[in-house]
Amino acid sequence: MLIFEFASSKAPSSCPLLWRGVGGWATTYTLVLGGFDGLHLGHRALLAAAKEYGLPVALTTMFGGKGKELFTKEERHLLFEQAGISYLLELNLTEEVMSLSAEEFLDSLFALVPVGNIFCGEDFRFGKDALGTPDLLKRLAPCPVFVLPIVKERGKKVSVSACKQLLGEGQLTRLNALLGDGYFIGGTVEHGREVGRTYGFPTLNLSVPKEKLLPPDGVYGGLCRTPKGNFPTIVNIGACPTFGVEERKIEAYLDGFSGDLYGAEVAVYPMEFYRPIAKFPSAEALKSQLERDISRLRS
């Protein structure tokens, strides 16, 4: 997947190296426009329609807006590669980019990617003050533009803001249904305190980028995808007060795994809330609770 970061209006008018797709040189792309903080059902509907035209797919994704992100840049790369995206345009919402008029924005965009057709949702907006609309896009685009209707769930629009609200409320079952492949926390396995292994529950540790939006603190049942396979997982999101650790971290126990994952890239999928964070009177009391958690996980 080719990645280009668009952070200013001073993008090159042409650069053949930007046109190299996964399958080789491409003369034109199907361009899918949107913010794409991950891939919810609305995004997936756009991609499915775009792929029907047989061209490699180029996709826009936006960073630098207000609030935390459902998926980090690295997590999005994983999602988009799995979805078969050939060319990714990362739109960094700098003041310069946000000051571009709708017409200037399109001029800069079309200078970066040769388009055969374009897809967007009917609610897509672009340019300064979000004045650009699909109708304007149709008038200015050098190719056919296909505008798809909004995807709804329970009568409400499927959107990133709706997904973020569900995550903040801890409604992971509904959130994962909207995301298709599910919400996850990706990262590199780090060395931790290694306390868990002393009472039979070694955990992997992930640090969390400050821009990553997390579910409420607690203990969750879920899954962890690793280079050595996928494993049912108990994940602690938050502090570890039993051992005097107040820092918010991600610790995960992988049921059935043995070995070393230090330095490996993994993805933790919290799927079901088990219980709030609690301070136990002893390591033995915590061990007893973890045994109950694992029993629940296996059932």
C-alpha cells in the first residue's frame, strides 16, 4: 500500500512514484473520499461499491481533528491493507489545509492521484467551512462521481462520532457490530513489571498513544492477534492498584500462549466488559479473581 501525507496545498502537480499501487503501475484509480477513522459499515459499503469497477482503490483518511481518534495512524494502515487499499492519502488537517477552499482542495487532490471514478457518501463535505458538497464534486471532478446514501443502524446514521460514543459508553458489542472487524488496540509488546508471571499469569504490556481513544477502564474478555496466532485474552485497561501502579496501561493475559512476544506487533480486541478495576488485598486474592475471569472467558 502506497502512502502519501498531504499536509499542505503545495503538493506536487505530478509525481509518477505516487501512482505505484500494490499490483504494479496503475494509470487510474477509483478514489474513495471521506475521513476514514477506521472502517465502519458505511465505509465498507463505499469500498464494496468502489471495488466493483476493477481499478485499484485510493482512499483518503484524515488526522489532526478535534478529540481523540478511534484508530491511530498505524492501526489504520493495518485496516486499510487488509481491506485491499492500494493508495492511501493521509490528509493532515493543518491550518493551511483547512483554509483551502473547496475548489483548491480538489485541485490539490486531483494533482496527487489520477482518477477514473470517485465514490463518496451523501454527507461528504470538504474545503474551508465544509462548504464543498457532492454536487460541487460532480461539477468539478474529471470523471464520474458516485454518491451513496447514508448507512443506518437502528434508524440512526452509522458514523465515527456514533462509534466513539458507543466506545465511551463501553457498548462494545454494538460498536463491534458497526465496525465489522471490531475495535482493537494495536501496539508493540514492551517489557513490563513482570509481576504477573510470579503468580502464574504472565501478561503482555502495551503503551497507548495519547491520541488513541480507549473504552472505560476495566477488565475485559476478548481476543489478541499475534504473529504466533490468535488467543482468547483477558485485558486490563487502566491502573493496577493492587501493586501500586496508577499509570493507565494495557496489560493482557493470553490464554493458551507460551513463549516470548517482546517487540512483536499485536492487536488486542476487548469484546466484553467483565468487571471494574479493583484493588485486591493480596496477590493471591487477585489470582483467584483472574482464575474466575479465565473460566468465564473459556465458557
